[in-house]
Amino acid sequence: MKVGTISALFRYPVKSMGGERLDELALGPRGVPGDRAWAVRDEVRGGIRGGKRFPQLMQCRAAYDEAPPTEGSIPAGITLPDGRRLAIDAAETPGLLSELVGSPVTVWPLLPADRLDHYRRGKPVLDDMEAEFRRVFGRTEHEPLPDVTKFPDFLTEFESPPGTYFDAFPLLVMTTESLAHLQRIAPDHDFDVSRFRPNLLVETDAEEAFPERGWTGRTLRIGSTEIHLEMDCPRCVMTTHGFGSLPKDPGVMRALVQHAGGDLGVYASVRTPGKVRIGDIVELN
């Protein structure tokens, strides 16, 4: 059954930095090659961290000069908020990023999955765990927290699936209708797609709100490529931060909680590798 067409494709070379909008993407066993292939480590509290801990990273952009390999990391170029450009693996990069985020950080490519200490969670920012969850997920004291038991069990110990810098699964799929629906019912807030960092944006004529939620547990076929929809994506405080032309806006999360239960988009994994392109037909199996 056709459910839409590919409207936009995105790759994010550095965890939590702005990424690249591309005409086609290769999808491999671990998702998009080169996606979240670099990240920063918190040298105060430990652990690989992103915009939940260091929102200033979202003001940077990253892109590749050449196609990345299926496995591992090659250097990406990054652009700092002041316009300076340098390589992610340049000697001065950790110092400049530490200055930007106001705390010591180091820069890391992907390490092998058996380097478990590298992927282990660092210390929380707040000692009170409920307060920490509210900080991470951008929820007020009166809003329900997401059900974190839906996530894979290993994420209680590790910041990401070992061997990757993904939050939970290698792909995030969203629809244009979900963004348009939120914009209609909360017009005072800007639900620009860049706030939500999908890999695949599907244009659909579905009349119901959040059509991708009905795809969870099923498979999308895009040409010869197949991806499995794993679970709804609970959104975090990153959706509210300001970067580029977008202002900081906690009201984005208020609207997400009120109208979408705090979830937006669907996590996915690759069943059958292949290439996807703008305009490709998306079918639901």
C-alpha cells in the first residue's frame, strides 16, 4: 500500500550538530553511513553527550567532502556559530568546542562495540533522577514523563547502542503531515523539520494526525530497500533549543505534550539495505 513519497533526506555527521540535506541516501545495516559518526565526550561527568547536555552543539553544522564508508568514521568539516570552519579531527577542535559549550569536552570517532567503557553513561547533571528526566525531556513538573521502559534495556547502562552514537535506533522517520498538523493547531510556534532531526521525511496525503504512528511494528518498502518501524520517538529538550534562525521555544514541547503525547516520528532499523532518493514511493507492508 502506497503511503507517500520521500520528501527530504538528512544525514548528521556529528551527534547533535546540524547536518546535510541530500538528494539520496544509502541505507546499510547500521542506518545511514556516516550518520552520527562523531560525538563529544563530557570530560567532567563522563559519557558521550549531545544537545541534551550541551545545546550549543546544535548551533554548529557538519558535512562531508566525500562519501563516508559503510562502517567507521571519516573526518567531517564543521562550521562553528561564528562562521569558522575546520575539520572535526583537527587538533584545535576539542578546545574550541570546550570553549563553545563552557565545559571540557573531547572529540571522538566511532569506536568498536566492545569498547564498552567508551559508551557507558556518565554522571547525571542533577542528582534527583525525576528532575534529571524532566531536564532531559523538557517536561514541566505537571507534565507526564515518557515511558522510558519502551527503550531497549541496554540504554540504562549505555548512552547509545555500543558501536554507535544513536540515541536508540539508527533511523528516524517522520511525515510532513505530522509537522503540518502541529503547525495548524499551534500556529504561534515554529515546527520546522530541523528541530526534529529525521533521516527520512515522508510526504503523505493522509488526513489523520501523525500517520506514521500507525506504521509502528510494520515495514516500509522504498524501492528495494526495507526499513522496520520500531517504536514512537519520545521527544526531548533539544526540540526547544534555538539555533540558526529558530528561536529558543519551550512552547514547542508544551504543544508536543498536549497534542502528541510528547512523541513525534518513529524510530526505525534497516531490514534490507539499499538507496533511497527524493521522490521515491514509500509503501507500507
